[in-house]
Amino acid sequence: MHDLKELRKNLEIYKKKFENRNADFSIDEFNRLDNNNRDLIHKKETLEQEKKLLSKSKDKTNREKSKKITNQIDKLILQQKETQKNLNKILFNLPNISCKDVPIGKDEKQNKLVKKFGKIKNFDFNLKSHIELGNKDNNIDFDSSKKLSGSRFVVLRDKFALLERALINFMLDIHTTQFSYIEISPPLIVNEDVMFGTGQLPKFEDDQFEIKFDGSDQKKFLIPTAEVVLTNLVKKSNLSIKELPQRFVAATPCFRKEAGSYGKDTKGMMRQHQFYKVELVSIVEPQKCLNELDRMLNCAEEVLKKLDIPYQIILLSSGDMGFSAEKTFDIEVWIPSEKKYREISSCSSCSTFQARRMGAKYKTNKGNEFVGTLNGSGLAVGRLMIALLENNQNKDGSISIPNNLKKYMNNLDKI
């Protein structure tokens, strides 16, 4: 969310920046609602002052005047609430603005390649996809998952289930011991306020899985990413500067409807309704956000380096970034069966955008200010499995286990 005072002072500048984010912003509509809202608030406050003066008077005739004023105030309150609601529809759906060094563009075509790492293997046999590799002994079982839950779910068996668990523990150990993230085991169901705080609501409500509770008016949602709960740990807080930075990591299932992805990645484990992800979140002083982004990116990269999986880093354009981000790096891993790189992590700085929505502040010499927030996948487990299986496959259909992962796989050399 944006500073309303700054928005009012720089409407044309913000309009251009929102256009760079593929967002429409009507200055006329904003001014109409904003001016009307302020006018209603002023009228209400004026009447409240008048009523207060009347209440101090002992003149009995003022009672009728006071009742009339109360009725006027009640009407103004209703009008102002409706106007504020319409104004919020605009404000709550405006994305964060991008940093100066972010490429301006409408979509991924303007993304910028930052670097490549690792050597792509040359296989002297016919490559198999992760689906084909998993067909052996039915270790990646889509038929059972369809009977249980429908499409875009999977059942993993035996050593493949072990591999999923091993990758989670491997990544958690890296991030906690090597990079000092604090491990969190969070709830998987959250309320509307929490989803609003990180920017999933109201704009992306259709993408979320809502939970129905009997006798409750408040909506609850399955988390689409642990970012939601980890970032909101500092919701409505006022931290001391000594408490910063805070760095959290969690391995959780994530739940997404994947609305708008119909026809994309319908086969295999690439795009699921439920998947595991190891998520990184940092809470820092706002001026340290971009340095922290580089640090977070390095933490996510380290996983792939230790597993010897080729990858590349992409700086996303203004039109391809997520709603809350000011700057985003994507990490893409090499998928041999597709002969291309696919996203496995997005690391984003959100500056104070989410903190304003959450009411998350810290104490400074100048007063209380909003914190900076960052989030990144460290990494998506299903996609990491795909990359590991395909890049480490052998001619006989077995998969070699990377040396750094063997102790998490009961010292197996292959599966």
C-alpha cells in the first residue's frame, strides 16, 4: 500500500509508475472520491464539535438541536464509510512501484538475464522426463491422486517420497545453519487480514482456496505460500532497531487454484494445486532492502550449487513482477526434457509496501517508521525434484544422488 499523502502530491508521477506495472489508475476518479471523503470527514468533525459545545450548555432547548445534529452525524458516517470503501477499492488494488534499475516492460519479454551457473550435461542416451522416470514402480502416481483429489495433485511413493523429505531437510539445514534463518512451523490456515497484509487480498482472492467454517462470518484461507504467515509475524508491531534484521524460514505445503493457468503444465509436477516449498522472509530497515535481496538470492542459489544443478538468474521487468514487489530476481533451473530453464524461485524486495498494509513498524530517532519486507523461495520442492531427477538420471533409469544429499537419503548412491 502507498503513502496517501505522497500519492496526492505526485499523482502524475504515480500514474506513470502504475502504468509501468500494467495497472490502470484514474486520477479523476481518485480525486473525486478522495476529495469527497475528506469533505465528509470535515463535515462530521465540525458537527461533532458543535454537538460538544451544545452538551456543555444548560439550555434545555439545545437538546433538540443536539438530536438533529446526531442524526446528521449518523448520515455522514454512513456516507463516509461508503465513500471510503470505494476509495479503498482503488488504493488496495494499486501495485508496488518498481525500483529504478528494474527494466520497464509489459511482460517477460523485457526480463534481463543476469547470469548463468553450472554446466549443462550431455547425455549419450534418450532422456526421460520426470514423469517417465517416476513411472517405474509407480513412484510418481498421478492416477491415485486423481481418484483422491482430482487433477494437479500427486502421490509420491517409497524413495521418491524420501527424496522430497530429504530435499526439505537439506534446504532447512542450509538456511538455518549456514545463513542463520530462524525456522518457523506456522499455521497453514490464515484469516483475511493476514492475506491482505501481504497483498493476496483483495486483488487475488479468486486464486485462493477458501475454508468454510460453520457459524463464522470471517473468511479463512489455506496459505498459497509461507510468505503470508512469516511476513505477518511482525503484523501490528513496533520493533526496536536492535530487533532487526529478522530472518525466518519455513517448509510448508502451499495451496493455489492456479486460476488462469488452464492448459499450462497440465502434465507432471511442474504446476500443482498443492506443493511443498521452503520459504525465506526477511524483515529489515527499508534502506537495507536491496542489500538483503542480494543476500537472499545468494542463500537460494547455494542450494543449487550444492546439488550441482545448472541455473540462471533473471531480473524481472516492471510488468512481470508480483503485485507487492519493487524488485524481483527469478532463479530458473535447467530441465533437460524440456531443453529450457524453468522458474524455481522468486526473490523479491517489497520495501514498505506490505508493512503499510500490516501496520508493521520499528522505532527510529525520527519516530516510528514502516519496516522493509522481503520474501523468496529457497526453494520450491517439487520443481527441485524435477530438476534433480532429470539432471541426475542414468541410462538404466536410475537417479544418482548428489554427494551433499546422500546423508539425507540414508546414504543411498542411487534410487
